Amino acid sequence: MLTILFVETALELVPGSIVGHPSVVKNARRQGKRPEETLLDRSLHHRAMLRLPMAEKKGRPDIIHFCLLEALGSPLNRKGGLTVWAHTQAGVAIELARDVRVPRDCLRFNSLMERLLVDGQVPPAPEKPLMSVHAASLGEIKARIKPSRTVALTSHGAQARLDDLCVRLAAEESPLVFIGAYPHGPMQPETLSQADEAVSIYSEPLEAWTVTSRLVYEYEKASGVT
């Protein structure tokens, strides 16, 4: 069973420090929502985000959207061989059920994420939601997953062939892989400290969804999933 944990995910509601910015208010009014209940989005809130610390890594819900589509639509997931989590830069853990199906349309996905972050789970009523959130550190998530080995995929890691790495992962009882779901830059030291090793699978940085699709495909081959 492979677990993918998307780390430093650029998914959060608009921070309180910029809820009064004109671009934030305008977008919220258009959606008929309160500003603090809308997603921070670089394409909509660029000027407002200039005030935020580490703004270059924030406001990209599209990245986790693409990554989830790649991971959850894979044969590995359909055959029960994959578990997916996300941990946001705001310290929120997102747990996804194995049978969850995220919307393909980006606007519907963003709306779903807003409801998830506001209500704490979706759907809001069932005892076993398809997605749920709770405050947790990366270490606390790891303690729950109990991985036999944890690998961070980062362009700043040691160079290795992905097929060789996946052969090693497939031999593990419960491997965990970190993938950074943010625009660019290195993983934070506190993130890397939770991994047993940091590995680069290409000579240049790759988009997070490209890393996701290649990892899942190579792991399927290594573990015999067809």
C-alpha cells in the first residue's frame, strides 16, 4: 500500500489580514460568499497577496486539484493500492477516502474545497465523510500513517532513477512519499526532517502533477498492478 502525502499544499482560505482588500471583497461578492470563506487564489488575489509572508508559495489550489486527479484516477487507486493525504501550509491535514472522486471542473473543485475548509468535512452529514480536515502537524499525520519508510521527492534531493526507487518502495510494507503541492522552491527544512531520504527524479524541477503521475505509474509497474 503506497501512501502519497502532498506537503506544503498551497490551499487555504483567504487569511484574515487581507479579507478587506478590494480584490478579495469583489470576488467574494461575485460568489455570494463572505471573503473569509473563499479560497486564496493567485489568479484573483495577486495584489492582495503581496502583503503575505512567503506569498510565492501560496494561492495555487489548481496544483492539488491536478495532483488529485492524477492520483485518484489511477489503476493503483482503483485497485485499493493507494492512500492519499494532503497537508497545507496553514497546518491543516486533509484526509481523503479511497473512493472519493474530485470534480474535474476547477470551479467546482474550488467550491468543494471552500466547503471542506469551512465545514470541516464533505459531505457535512455522514459519519464517514469522503474528505475531512483537522489541525495536525506533519509528524502527527506520519504517526497515524505509520510508514515503514518515508521518501521526499524534491529537485533538491539526491539524484536517483524513479524506476529503481519504486522497486525499493514496492518492497516496503507501507511506503510514504512526500510531494510538494506548491508552485516552486525547496521543501521547508521541517518538512524534510520528517523524511528518511530526499530524492530527485529528474535533472530539472518538475510540476507536482507530473511527479505524481510518473510516481504512480512506476509504482504500479514495480508492484505488479495492471
